[in-house]
Amino acid sequence: MQNNQQAYISQVATNASSQNTNKHKIGVILLNMGGPTDIYGVEDFLKNIFNDPLILRIKNNFMRKMLANMIITKRLESVKKNYQKIGGGSPIARHTFNLSTTLNDLDSSKLYTYAMRYTPPFCKDVLKDMQKQGINDIVLFSMYPQFSSATTKSSLLDAYESLKALAYKPRVSVVEHFSTYTPFYELIADNIEHTLAGANPNEFVLILSAHSLPQKVVDAGDPYVAHCEEGKRLLTQILKKRGIHFYDIKLSYQSKVGPMRWLKPFTSDTIKESAHQKIIIYPLAFTIDNSETDYELSIEYKALAQQLNVRDYRVCRCFNDNKDFAKMIITLVQDKLNALSECNKTLY
């Protein structure tokens, strides 16, 4: 799969080079976390995650590396087993590959590709390829709907450091998040309706499950929780306008690691509290399916729901390469470029 990823980058870059060289070349890089494509890549994936100072927030590099090694040693085999249960690796690269293909098919005026933070294709390699092709206008597009220093900021810093290392100086614009973008929540509502498949929403608790963060990160000013809560508010409004009324709508957090205080309520606890009703889960913080949706929500928490005798338990799929989602990305990218052009006109 990693070879396929690199081949794809080369392919789209070649397509870009065949365009009129007098045209202003624009490249769009979708930024995401990544995931191991096979069991052999799990250890490197975990090493890259836990050695990121924005993930494991220990200032001393030596101490952070020591703690990272302890965490990896403790978790490695169990994490491998989890990936084995979803086919031996994360689906995130495959889905993002397909999304990039869809984007390029829909909008031939730009080059759409992707870079992962902790697994190939790494941002530096993607940027190096764009540099070779003479692309002088780049949009960094965060695939995280909500901004967090642990995700979005980490990917953006990685991109900026890569640009500096390459001495590459294109014009760079950024789509940091789309947590208040109403069309995004319209698409989520469509997805929820599709998953309901005609069932009565009054019989369901809708759980909006987001990736958790250590509480101290939020206490230090990270806007992630505020973005998640605003998303819940906007989605609730849209569902109400459509006449879709759930028994309840709850926001919860999943995927805590270690003994520190994490955001609450936990999704597992929310499932327990809602066991008297049917349950439908939407992965609010994810746009591409990964181990946290395919394993944690669809296998681990499904088993919990079965133990609790939940009558009906459903998990909505992420957008992946959905064409309407791709069109939304194209719109947000173009809006960002238009705003940048207007700003430049004002300056001059």
C-alpha cells in the first residue's frame, strides 16, 4: 500500500506537469493522522505518535522518549490485535487515496493529494514532489473538522518545517477547520438519515462521538471542545428543521490513553447510560474511517452494546470518498483562495 501511495503522488504530479506551464499551478494537500497499512507498520506508527511533543506533552526529549517506549511496549501487541480484527491495517490511506482521486476527477484545475502525520506519505515527501513540479500555490487542508493543537496544529507545524527544510517558498493558505460550516453538518444529517434507513429516530439516542483529549490540553486554551459543542448545536438545529427528532442527542469522547484526566463523558459510559434505548453513533471528529471507527466504535463498543442488551446499535460511516463531501472540500478550498485574492487586491 505504501508503494501505491507514492505511485499515486507521482502520477498526479505528472498530470500537473502536463498542464499549461504558463498557468498558475495550485496544489491542495489533505492533512490527516495516517495509520499503519499492515501489522508490520504498527510499531513505527506508535513511535511517531508518542514522540510527537504535541501528543505526549513532556518538554524534556529524553524523558518523553522513555515514556513513549514504555507506552509502546505495553500497548504494541494489543494494538496489533485490534488492527488484525479490521483486516490487518488501517483503512485511512486507502480511503484518502480514493478521495484524492475523486477530487482530481471533479476539479482538474488543481492538484489534489494528501499527506499523513505519522505514516507515509509524509508531508515532506509530498511537498518535495510539488516543488519539483513547480507548484507555487499550496492549500493545506486539515481533514480534522475541529481544530486541536494535538491534531491540526501538529500537522501544520510539520508542513511548515518541511517547507523550511526544502527551502520551498510557495504561497501557502490554510483551511484549519470547518467546525462552523453549515453545509458540513447538512452532509452529516444526510449520513444519519441514511443510517436510520427509515427507522423511527424517536426510539434512538444519537451519540456524537469525538476523539478525546487530555483535560489539561483543553484547560490550556485548546478550542476543540468548543468546536465539538458548536457542531452538536448546529447539527441539532438541522435535524430539527428536517423533522428528525431523536430521543436524545449526546456528545461524548472516545480513545483515552493512560491514567491522566481525559475529556468526559466517555463514549463507553454514554452507551451504558443509553442502554434502555436504541443507539446510533456518529463519529463527529472523523471524516475518514480509521481504527477508531472501524474497530473501537464498530467492534469494541458494539460488543459492549450487546452485553447491555441494547436493542439496536448502529454506527454511521465516515464520508471517505463521498462525492458530495469532495465537492464541499473543493468549495472550501476555492473560498479560501478567493478570500486570499481579495485580501491581496486590498493590500495593493
